[in-house]
Amino acid sequence: MSVTQKLAWFHLAVIGLTLVVVLALVPFLGSGALLGFMLLWLMWFGPFVFRQKPDDAAGNERDHGIERRSWVLAYTLYWVVFLLVATVLPPFVYGPGGAVPVWIVQVSVLSGFIIVYAIASIAILVQSARRARNVE
């Protein structure tokens, strides 16, 4: 398993843990459960835990191509989803003159981060699996 795949699994695990913690805290803390999103900071430690080996130049080139395509897909899908949700839902939920609560704005930013990293990680794993299958 390459370092890129390990990081993708690590990101998905952190996202899953964060969602479980936030959803478990909602009944007790209400909107205070948003503090559970602080667990997303664990993602920043991934590159320090999973380091690239400098002697794997061929693997690095393949992984860079996979990562590049994954991030393009992730940001493209994020903007499509974000724009559809941000422009279509508020008028139906809050009315044309309604005010959107602050916690909704906070959750939209955090959920956008989660969506981008989840899509990129899944795309990395899918492309790596396809590459491994094509090599065999």
C-alpha cells in the first residue's frame, strides 16, 4: 500500500470519527456539538506519520497523477453540490426573506471540507485499486 493510499484511509477514518463524535454529542450539547469538528485537525498530522520514501520515484509519479485527478474531481463535485445546496435550499427552508442561522453557515463550511477530503480520498483509493488491477 502506497503512502497516498495510507493517507486516504487515514483521512476517511478521521472523517468517520469526527462524524460519529459530532452526531453523538448533538443530543447532549445541541449546536455545541460543533466542537467535535475540531477532530478534523488530526488530518494535518497524516503527512508526518506517513512519509514518502525518497527512493520510490516511479511510485511517486503515479501517485502524483492519481492525487491530481482526485483533487480535481473532489473540488469539481464540491462546487457543484455547494452551489446547488446554497442556492436552492435556503429559499425553500427559510423563505425568500428569511435569515440563515450562523450555525448553518459554520456547518456548511465544515461539511464542505469533509466533502472535499472524502471525495478525494475515495477517488485515490478507487484509482489505486484500478491501477493495481491493471498491473496484474
